[in-house]
Amino acid sequence: MKSFLFILVLIWFILGASSANDRGYFDTSADRDCTFIGSALLTVVAGPLNYAGLHPRASC
């Protein structure tokens, strides 16, 4: 059961990282400020919900 949950969480974060990459959060030319980093982290944590229309934004 633990390995199943681990794999599920791993897939969740992989999909979130893929979505963050699609939105350009991993580009090296982007300006890094608190809002940018917060939005990138929220996108990764939201995982596959990003593909369902969720677009999390952070404000600092």
C-alpha cells in the first residue's frame, strides 16, 4: 500500500512539474521574484489539476 501511494504522489508531482515547464517556469531568462517562485511551486503542487483548468497564482 505504501509503495502504491508513493508512486501516486510521484506521478502527481511529475505532472505538476510538466505543467510548470509548459508555462515557462523553468526558463532561465525569466525574472525570479517572490510571486514567480510561489506560482511555480503552486503549479507543481497542484499537479494534474493544472490540466483541468486550475492556474494557481501566488502574490507576495
